[in-house]
Amino acid sequence: MPPLDHWRRPGPTARQRRIDLYVALIAAALAVVNVAMVRSAGFKIFETMPGQVEHYGWALAVTLPLIWRRSHPEIVAVVVAAIFIAGQALAVQETQIASVAIFTALYSVGAWGRDRERVRWVRIVVITAIFVWLAVSITLSWDDLADTMPPDAAGPVPAITAAVINSVLTNMLMFGFFAYFGEMSWLAARRQHQLEAQAAELRTAQELAGERAVIGERVRIARELHDVVAHHVSVMGIQASAARRALDKDAGKARTALAAVEDSARTAMDELRRMLGALRQSDQGRSHQDAAPSTAGLNRLAELITRAREAGLTGELAVYGDPQPVPDSVSQAAYRIVQEAVTNTLKHAHASTVDVRVRYLARELEIDISDDGRGPGTATGGGMGLIGMRERVAVHDGTIEAGARSGGGYRVRVRLPLHREMVGQQA
């Protein structure tokens, strides 16, 4: 949005130009009718009655320029003022409608002038010219005015002085009135422009926020699908491989492995149904969290370790510190991080053991996952594993360290801050 100091009011619309045409024609018609009535009644505004052609001509000349009062306001103001003063000087002016025309032109230059510096000078010049002419006309006709004053006038001020002061004050009031409301009209148009520009910016910002929300939702869905499918499919693959090898040698072990495959498949399907159900309900106006909150959390870490053991790893889970309630979002994030780390240990690390440690600190929850593998560990997994962990940690303003251990294997250590409100409740 351009700075308001440099804003210029747009020109009139086609409809507004048509309205100006009609208004000017009506004003001209009224001026002509007024001239006809004045001439018919024999009223003499000045000492002599002007000729008929001149009288009607000046009435049209001072009103018809109002056709362009919004498209060329500065020019119209100067032209109408010049015709008004010239008509007064030549004693042929129709004064009543002409006064309305000069006031309308003064209002229009304030309301529609695009160059505000030029508008200011036009108003100064027009008003100054009118009052200079008023002073000159009063000076030239002073004696005649004195003769027309009523002889029985009584008051603290001489009659002619009172008449002059009254004329000047009335003109000042009228010119000030129309100049002020012209300026107010221009300021109102500028405020309207500002509101429209701000509304446009708000709509743009809302559209961008909507796009970001869609992208964020897609990333969240991709992360959830990766965590759920990758873990369970990895476990199923390992168990199926174990069942194939044990099928001819140890039927009992093969049945155990196949049962683990069945259990992993059932769990994966339950997770997928939960996610798809949440997405459908979210489309109907409910948030994902409100529609179907996830049951995955710290309370299910033991199940992960059990499945890792069933897949052939030696899994250990240890909890340090006094267990305390943590926000659901933190608990779910911790579960998914451990799930991803264990999945990548199964798939890529060629490890025999995985060690998971949960530490409840004063203001943080620390998760430490390490293995003794020889492979690349959690750094791989199609590039999604570590990225997903970092995204989950970033959402909670936590920290993550991931890399090879000096003694061999791979380690992921995550710290997730707890909400201040919850920490305060526990203090």
C-alpha cells in the first residue's frame, strides 16, 4: 500500500460524471428561470438592468462549468470564480444560483483535487480574489450604500459599518464551511482507500495463512503416515523373514513370528483408520486433535520395546526421575520420536540392542535412544526419519542431537520443554 501522504484520489466514475452533467444542467436551468423571474418582476440587483442576452448568458456561463467539477476541479473553481467576479464587476450577474455555483466549485476542489499542494493554492487564490473584489466593490459603492441605509436604524454600530461587517462575516462563514467540508470529503475518501487496502492485505494474509496451514497439514499427515507405516511394516518384514527361516526348522517359532506379523498389521490398520477418520471429521469442520486424539504416548513405549524384542533386538526401557504428567502433545511427540528411532534401528543399523531412556527433569523431558549397530542408523530411512524427528522437536521448541557414538552405534537425544503451567502445578 503506497504511503497515504502521496495518495491521490481516483477520478470520478462514469456514473459520477453523468450525475455531474445532470446537476449542472439543473443548476443552469434554475439560473435561467431565476433570471426570467427577476426580469419579469423588475428587480434590479444593480442600478441598471442588463440586456437579456447578457443576463441569460452569464447565468449559463457560471453554472455549466460544474459539469467538470469532479474531473477538473481546480480549473472549474478558477473559471467559476473568474466568471462570478467578472459578472459582478459588469453588473450583469445572476447572484443567487451563481453563489451556489461558486460554493459548489470551492467544495469540489477540496474534495476531488488530486494535487493537494495545488488545491491549497487554488483555494487561497479563489477566496482571496472574492474578498478582494468584495472590498473593492464596497469601497467604490460606499457613498451609494450610505444613502440606502434606513434613517431610523438604531444600534451601537453605525448602520453602514454593521452592513459591511455582516456581509464579510457571512461570506467568511460560507466559504469556510464549504472549504472545510470539501477537505473532510477528501479525508473520508482517503480513509476509505486505507480500509480497502488493509482489507486486501488481510485477505492476502489469510490466503497465505491458509496455504501455510494446508502445507503444514500435509507435512503432518506425511509424518504420521511415515511413522505409523514405516515402523509396523519394518517389524512385519523382519518377523516375516524370521518366520520364513524358521518354518521348516521350528514351527513354534514360526507361529510366534507370524502372530507378531498379524499383531503389527492389526495395529497399523488401527492407526491408519484413526488417522483417516480424523481427516474425514476435520473436513467437516473439526480439528484433527478434537476429532480423534491419538492414544500413542509415553504410556505405550513399553509396547514399542516389546515389538523390537519380538523382531530380534535386545530392547531396554529405563525411566529416570519421578514420572510426572506431561502435555499430550509432548507425550505423543516423544512416542513418535522413539518409534522412528527404533524403526530405523531395525531397518538400517544392523544392531543387536536398542536402549531407550526417559528422564523427567525439572522443566524438560529427555528421551535418549541408542543402539550398537554398524549401519547408518536413524540418519537414513529415505531422508524422512531424522527430518520428521526434527520437525516434531521444533514444534515444541526442543533440542535434538543425533549422530554416531564414539564407541560404535548411533544415538538420538531429545529434550522437550514442558509447559510452564504444568511445571507450576508440580512445584
